[in-house]
Amino acid sequence: MTTGLTPPDAAGEVNEVRKRYERRRTQGIDWRYNLLNPAVWQMMHERQRVLLRLLHRLGWQDLAQKSLLEVGCGSGGNLLEMLRFGFDARNLRGLELLEERYAEARRALPVALQLNLGDASKAQVQPGSQDIVFQSTVFSSLLDDAFQQRLADAMWHWVKPGGGVLWYDFIVNNPRNADVRGVPLRRVRALFPEGRMHARRVTLAPPVARQVVRLHPSFYTLFNTVPLLRTHVLAWIEKPSS
């Protein structure tokens, strides 16, 4: 079912994204991204703590009253986290390009939570309707600058004044993976020139994390005290109220 979205593009960057994710899928289950891997759950817990502190700092006491839309919701893991944080399923929405991931998310998430399949940049979302528009490691998979800007413009259009874009992505290139590229903060600022950005570097570099947790999971926290070893940014890009 594709309610709310126009059909995916037949060519261009959308098709390239499909090919990139298909290459990853055919590689099978990768222990590097398995939640049973100590490096992975340490990264997840760190991100959760930083995000919860951010929501607290915004002064939002009742998350059930807030609306959130995730661009590229994948299999629904982040939206499940948002439900645990206190968001109401009726105020959550996910957009996903890939049919297989959309189907997995639909199985995992409450029926009350709206999911749409297709090109997110063409999504039919009411302007100024969302308190939060969230993306997690989506833009690093978009290698076309014009498409990045097109999607960023759409996301900004959906945000309410006083709300913002919640951004989690890596800022450095991965020399072993030509299907992704880092999105440095200067690029994020260029994508959202009207936004007021508050950013924090997070996530111990995954290759380092995988090595040090072999000694002990607590070494993740120790090595993560070195800012230069953090490869991702969690940012809140606020839309001014006036």
C-alpha cells in the first residue's frame, strides 16, 4: 500500500539508492550491525542517552502530544524507540523507499502508526505539521547533492515553527564503502540554512569500537571520551518561531 506518496522515481538517485541497499542485502546478516554485538548496543545506548537529554533540554514534558516523522524508517527500529520514549503511535509517521523494509516495519509497528512507501522527497505531508522530522544515516547514503537538497527542503517544509529536524549521521568517509559518504556539519548547515543548529559528536568510530569491546564492553565508554574518535553527529536543527 502506498497511501500518501507518489510512486518512486523510475531513474536517478532513487534507483541508485535501491541498488546500494540491494548490494548490502545480498551480503547477508552482518555481525557488525547485530544488536547482540557489544559494540552495537553500546552505540545504541549512547545515542539514546544523548537524544533523551536533548528532548529534556527542549522542555518537552509530554512527548505523547508531539508529532514525529522519520524519513527512511527502515524496519521500524527507531520508531519503536520513540514509542518507548513516550510518543503516541497516532502522532508518529514513517517514510520508507524499500519495499522489503517497509513490510518489516509494518509487521513490527502498531497499526495506528502511519507508514508510507515511496520516494520521501515526494511525500504528501502537510506543511508545518511536524514537531520533529527525523533522519538517521539516510543522507550519507545519498550521493547526489541535488537530491540531498531536494529532500532537505521537503523536510524543512514539513517542520512546524519552533520544531526542528533531528539529525543523526556520520561525518567522515568510509574508504571501504563507496556506497556512502560522510556528511560534515558544514554540509548540514548548507542543507538547512535557516536553521539554528545544536550539534554534538557521538558514536565511537565503529572499527575502533569493534576492537576495544573485545577486551571489555566498558572500553567503549573509555575510548569514547576522546572527541576525535567519534564519527557521527546528533544535531537538532531548530526552525525559528518567527
